[in-house]
Amino acid sequence: YNLIQKLDDGCGILYNTKSGSIIEVQNEEYVSVQKILEDVNNNVTSDTFRVLLEEGFIVKKDKDELQEVKDKYLNNFNSNNHLNLVLLPAEYCNFTCEYCFIYKYGGTSMDESIYSSIKKYIKKRYLKDRSTSTPYYVNIGWYGGEPLLKKQDIITFMRSLKSEFSEFNIRFTSSIITNGYYLDKETFEQLLDVGIDTFQVTFDGPKEYHNLTRRTRDGRGSYDILIKNLKDILKNLGSNQEFEFSLRINFLRTYKNEVYGLINELVDIVGGDERFFIYCRPVYNFETTREDIKEIECDIYNTEEGLTYQKDFTDYISKKRNSKKVIRMINDFLPLPTTSWCSEDNKYSAIIGANRKVYYCDTLVGDDSVSVGELTFDGDIQYNEIGEEWMKPIFDYENIEDCEKCRLLPVCMGSCKRNRVEGNSTPCLFDESFIKNLIKEYYLSQ
């Protein structure tokens, strides 16, 4: 799992994708390091050999690194001390974004019986999987549609968790992904009060472009509302209030250069408050039944271009805010070893729709034909044949063989499961040359 990038000055950078170690090698040491890595019997008593061994660039002969990578994944996949649920309180939205990958807005919302079934499901999983000596962790993620269209239902449900599970050794955490239109100061404080402490709001570039794609159903732009809400939230924040608030910026070819202006504006608003995190992502061309995506299709980057500009924005934000803080995503500074590509790739994760349908991938919600099962009134999830395929660990798929031979496996863990399930044998988002270039850029930026 070693990657070596030689620099123009004769130095070298070593990166091990399994251990996450990165080492600078001066030019006089470079040849010596290469010889050791080519033949580990060279210089076994040297300090260089010792460092390479400690940092995972050299391993003992009887060590099965591939099995260790698999075990790391499987321990996370099969871990039964936690439950990760994504709930869709409203499968409809007040926005009409062209690129939205939700196949069809069902126009439905969760009723009380579904919330009751969810609590039954949590209780059953806890009683079955709990360990008496350690807490059981349950994370509730709110998604949509637009979840805040059912704000009061969310607040009522979160309050009921505190009261109904007070005697259980459960640690609840909660997050929400919202378009931000209804996330005013009062709503933000109400959500914090009931235990929702992780937020995400998305911008589509600066105002003139944002208002073209993120329009309300009656055609109005939303940019000014989002900025006002953000400023109002920041006005009277206490320093002791704990939360994470991500400001995501989507970008297309048309306004790639203008994104820097939006970054500047958001940095000026949030200042040095590290509870707020700014990051950029290209618009992805997920399959959708919305015809109007064709209006922007030519502006959508391919994977390699999108990742390259994403990295440029990450570096710019880091310098602008004088911070190296990142969210663990695929290309912030340098991909790191991970337990899984996607947080949903876990036996104890489920996305529950407003009509009881269960999904395994958030890019497929709303399409009943690809749901993996259904939540029963008694609080069980009945998986169908599609679900049985999705619930397999990544290393049980026939098309994983190439990944098992790849030096990037520890940082991608087989990449996107949706692509693999749908038959793409190599769902790679980056290759060794791309990572080596990142290694070089990361080193030069230090």
C-alpha cells in the first residue's frame, strides 16, 4: 500500500494508504529508501529501516495486510453497538432544483404510525444488540425532500425519544440536511434544544447562479433568505453552544470561477467560528427522471475534473480561514484510511421513507422500485431480494477482485456500493496518479 512521489528537487514523499503515514525523504536518503523498499533485507539495522517499519511502509513477513483491511471494514459493517437511521419526514420540497436526484417526489409525509414503528424498531434493536457494559448509539439523520416542511413533527419525535428511552442506555445523536429556507434563528434553536446538533445547508454558487437553480416552486430565488437566516443564527450565538454547521457549495462549469467570491462572502459571515465548516462539491450527474437536468447537463464536470477543482477550493478555504479542519470526505487534502466508503454501508443502517419504504442509498430515495424493504407496524424491517443484495458486505461481491489488488483499497474500501450493485466492476473515483499528485500538492502546501 506504498505510494512514492518524487519531487523536482530530488526529494521524495512516501504515503501508505493503509496506515495513513506520510514521510518526507531528503534527496540523499531517497536512493537508500528505494533500496530498502525493493529489498527489505537491506540496512535492517538502520534508523531509516526502523522508521519505515514503525510507520507501516515495511511489514513483517507473516502479516496479511489485505485481511487486516477486510477485517477493519467488516468490524465496522457488522458492528452492532450502534444504529444509523435516515428519516424522510416529507418526500416533497419547496425547491425545484434541476439536478435533484430524487426520482419522484411522492408528495407524502410521515404519519404518527410510522414514527411509532421507528421507535419500536429502535427498541427491538437495542434489546437484541445491546451490551450491558457500554452505551448503545443511535444516530437519527433528517433528510428529504425538505425535512423542515414537517418541522413540528421532527421536534415532537425528538422530544419523545428523550422521554420514552430515558431508562435505556442509549446515546442519541441527530443531524439534518436542509435547503435552509426555513432554518431561521428560532428553528435552529428549537432543533438544538431537542438534540439535533449537526446541520447542512447548500448554496449553488453566488447569488445570481444560486437563484437560477435553487428556486422556490413559485419561481423565487432563495439566496437572500439563506444569507439572512445564517446571519441571524450567528448574531446571538453563545460560545458554549456545541454544534457543527456545514455550508456546502455546489459548483458547475458556468460559475466555477465565481465560487471564490461566495467563499469570501461566507468566510466574512462566519469568521473564525470553527463550528461552521465551508466546503465545495461538484454537481454530480445522478440518474434522474427530471427532464430539466438536460438544461445544465453540459455544465456538469466529469469525475476527474470535479475532484480537481474540489481540491482547489478546499485549499483556498483552508488558507482563507487559516484552518486545516476537514470533514472526512473523498478528497479533502488527501484521502485517508477509512472503514467504509459510505456511512450507509453498514448492516445496521437504514433510510426510511415517508411511506415506510426502506432504502440503502440516499441517491435512490423516492423510487419504490429500488427500495430494499419496508418498515412494518410492529417495528421490523422486512427486506426483499434487492435488499439481500445490498446488505452483503463489499468483499462478498464478485466484482471486488480488482479492488483487492489495488493499493488504494484502504482509502476507498471498494468505492460506491450503488455502482457495484448496478454492475460497474470498477467504480473508481481516482487512480494512483491522481493520489500522487495530491501527495505532492499536500506536501508543497505545508
